[in-house]
Amino acid sequence: MDKKKIRNFSIIAHIDHGKSTLADRILEMTDTVATREMQEQLLDSMDIERERGITIKLNSVQLKYKAKDGQEYVFNLIDTPGHVDFQYEVSRSLAACEGAILVVDATQGVEAQTLANVYLALDNDLEIIPVINKVDLPSADVERTKEQIENIIGLDTTDAPEISAKTGLNVEDVLEAIVAKIPYPMDANDKEPLRALIFDSYYDQYLGVVMSVRLRQGTIKVGDKIKMMSNGAEYEVTEVGVKTPKILKKDMLEAGEVGWISASIKTIKDVHVGDTITLAKNPATEPLPGYKKLKPMVYSGIYPVDNARYEDFKEALEKIELSDSALVYEPESSQALGFGFRVGFLGLLHMEVIQERLEREYNLNLIATTPSVIYRVTLTNGDVIEIDNPSLLPDPQKIKMIEEPYVNIKVTTPGEYVGDLMNLMQSKLGVYRDLVYVDDTRMELVYDMPLAEIIFDFFNKLKSISHGYASFEYEPIGYQESKLVKMDILLNGEMVDALSMIVNNQFAYERGRELTKKLKEIIPRQNFEIPVQASIGNKVIARETIKAYRKDVTWKLHAADISRKKKLLEKQKEGKKRMKQIGRVEVPQDAFVAVLKLD
Ligand code: GTP
């Protein structure tokens, strides 16, 4: 293959600026996908992605483009997600590219993630092509968007295509810009020892582990004996190919190409995203630079509702880890919930998505406990321990000091919401740092704040105060001492370890009251009275009572009101699936994350 005809690139953007829509248009215009097969947002193949309209997993596709110069080019397009929680996916895909198309929505301009993604692209030495999208909308302000790209990012926009990814207007200019501006893989040499970067992987029932790779040097073909450079594991290649986006088998992959490899790998832990593959015979001496391992920010206990499915759950976690390098987990057990795992996530959306994928893809019924950050506890004997599960906090007498992770948070918002947002930040123990003008309509609020306060319902409040206009990003700035206490919850007099939480002393009474009230709403009545108590140490700080039930919840409905009755019964049945028996009390999943939903 003529290396000069290869272009490897990603599309980067702030969330909703139109990456996936542009990718669809490109696929269509290069006839990669026959029009009748065209399904909107083709690269977003996971169900959750389609339903939520967000891109989570990166996906790559090879396409052919006949350019205006009369030559045919091979494009490898790698789609990337836009949400902060998935930033690590973005940097993974970028490491496999020479260039990036930066999509900016002309009705929104440059936003937080636009910048963050540009920095990632620059870190990877990529050529960036700015593209102005959504010019078909009346509210599009092309000139202002260009100005922002020039002033804030520092990219020249003289030739930036002005497109509508939706209608296809000027999308051809983007294709031509890819040919003209993105460099071909100049370091590609088929004759050197193989070095292929694994940038993604997943488990296939028949093929074993399938790895997405970018070949930097060398070639790889069916029958080759490969070696993982990090652990020396060796396998014989059974299939190689590219995605178009359908799986297309090939005889071999060459330097400069993006494709996939399978080698009947059943031992999942042999494969690490970021590792370099070489050949057992004539191996490379140096691996490619890998990825920085990301440290999870929040932890949650996840348990199968049916304890008999523990082994299935464990296997599902192993498989999902293949396609999600940021996931970490270890076994834990809870008196209330039995055997499960403590799982670390990059953020709340990441947690939600993983739980949903586990349930759907592996047909599991799971209960997740309230997420927690990692607390650093100095004991009176001088030892320092890290706690990611509130129920494991030692006896207060043994504790000298507790520290919690702080973040520096930047909230970008239209000016009119600044006052209310400052109140929100203060109520969340934020320490004011700065207030800056981004441009004539938007301001940026800068605070230091405990990470735990971002977990507890920060996002929803921010969105409701700003009518959806404010966005935020944060970065860890280390640990600070706080006055923290462990609050326990007792149901029917029994402490439920999975409901324990660590709270700031200042909020303890208020959270205790709100939480017991919420639990009273969530836990269905049973045939005996259930006291719900919040306690600190041995002191009860709040109490509610769930009254004994009337067996038929529909008793007060008029006999004619059948559809309503049916709905109620269905709701009850639905709820049953996620009930966990704790002592004598049946507790629904919602109770374990109730604290996230306090008003
Ligand atoms: P994530 O994958 O969630 O990060 O979003 P994305 O950047 O891939 O955005 P997506 O392609 O899903 O587009 C977001 C919304 O904008 C969708 O409703 C699109 O239909 C719409 N959209 C994208 N491009 C255009 C455009 O050129 N014009 C108009 N009017 N709408 C567009």
C-alpha cells in the first residue's frame, strides 16, 4: 500500500457539537455504507449510546475517498466521545492518529470540552483542522465562532470549512482538507520489526479477545506469532482485518494502518490497552509510548441481587474491563448485600454507564451503593489508611484526622446565573478563587471544593439553576483536612452497612433528616412498622417511621379505574426485581443511592 495515500484521523468536539453526525455524513459520501443500510449515528453501536444520543466507546472505520486530484485515499476514521468522564477514550484514539477534525457548533462557539480536546490533540502532535458546523441554523454565528477559534485556541480559520453535518452542505470540503492537510504516516516502514499499539479491545465469544490496533512499523499476518511487550504473552494470529464498519477480513495489515487482530486469546488479563504488540521472532526492542493509567475518582459497591450470580458478575466485569481500561475493581462483601465488588469509576456518568452495560450486555440484576470518594485517614497510632467504603471507617477514638480530595472546579455560565451559582458553590463548601470574563456573554467561576460535594447532586442543581446553560470541569488538587463523621442508617433497628456514609459535620443533621425522609418514601410499606434512623456513633440524629401496610395498594381506587390499577401493579412488579432483603425488610435499589437524590 502506498503510505502517502493513508490518512488516520479523529473527530473531536464539545458534546453535541455534531461529531457523530459528521461521521455519518462522511461514511455516506464515501459510499462506505450503502444508503439503505444507513442508520443514523452508525458508529454509536451500543444500545445505550443510541438511546442517550451520546458516544461512549470509540470506534474505528476504514473508508476510501476519491479526491479531486483523481487519486484514491484510504481514511481511517476513529470516533471519540465528548463527555469528561470519557476523556481517556479520546486520548487513546488520538494516539492512533496523525490529525484531528475539530468540530465547533456555530450556535454555541468554543466550549470547555472543545479546549480540553484540543489540548489532548496538541499533546499527541496532531494536525488540527477546524470545522464550523450547524451553519444551517438561523442562530449560527460563523464569524464569532471563527474569532473564538482564533483568539481562544489560536488556530487559523481562513480555510475552515463551514458546514452542516446534518444536510451535508460543504462536507466535501472537509474530505479535501483531510487529504491536503493531515500528514500521511511518515514513520511507517513495513521492513522494521512490528510495533502495533493496542488502542481498544473487546471480547468475542468465538474469536476471543479482539484488539483494535494502529501499526506504527512492520506488518502482521494470519499465522504470525505475536508477543505482548508488557508481559511476554505469545499467541498465534488467527484473523486480521479492518472495519468498514462491518468486519472485513484481510490477509495482512501494514505499517501505518488501523485495524483489528484476533489470536484466540481467552486469557483476558494478557491484553492491556496501551500495550505494544510485536512479533515473537524478530521482536522490536522498545515499546511505543503507552497511556497514563487513570486513577478512579469515585468508588461504589456493586452486588448482584441474586447472590448465586456472583461468578457471572465477576466474569462480566473481566470482559467489560477489556473495553474499558479505566475500570478497576476488587471483591468486597457487605452484611446487607452479600458478595460483590468495590468498583472504581472516573465519574458518575461512567458509573451509570458501566452499571447499565453490565445489566444489559450480561443480563445481570445489580445493586449499586452510594458512590464514595477516597478518604485519607490518619490514625492515632500514626498509620495512614485510605478508605473508599464509608462502612470501613475506623472507630472515631482511633482517628486523629480525616482528609478528603479537593478539586479545582471551573464553571462556565452566561452572566445572568452567576449570583445563584455562587450561592450553590458556597452551599457546597466551595472556596472562591476567581471570576473571569470568557467573552462578552459568558463568565467563568473558579472554586476549590470537596470532590464529594460534586458527587452529591451538584450536576443536577447546576443545570437547573442555569437552565442547562452552565457547564463545568474540574481537576484534582490534592487532599485537605475536613471535619467528617460517619453516619449510619438503621432499618428496623439493624444497621445497614451499605447505607453508611461519610459526611461533613456541618451537614450531618440536615442530611440525616433528609435521608431518613427520602428512605421513608422509597421503601415500600411492609406488614409491620419499620423505624428508619440515622445515627452518628450511638446517637440517633433523625428518625422516621414507615407505617405497616394495607396489603392491596389499590384498595382506594374506584373499581372502574382499571388501567390505573394495572399500572400500579406493574410498577410494584418492576420494583420487585431490584429488591434486596435486609433483615426482615425489603429494600429497593433506589434506597442505596437515595442520598444522590436529596432535594
Ligand atoms: P456526542 O456523541 O454525544 O458527544 O455528540 P456529538 O458531538 O456526536 O453530536 P451529534 O452528532 O450527536 O449531534 C448533536 C445534535 O446536533 C443532534 O441532534 C444532531 O442532529 C444535531 N446536529 C449535528 N449537526 C448538525 C447540523 O449541521 N445542523 C443542525 N441543524 N443540527 C445538527
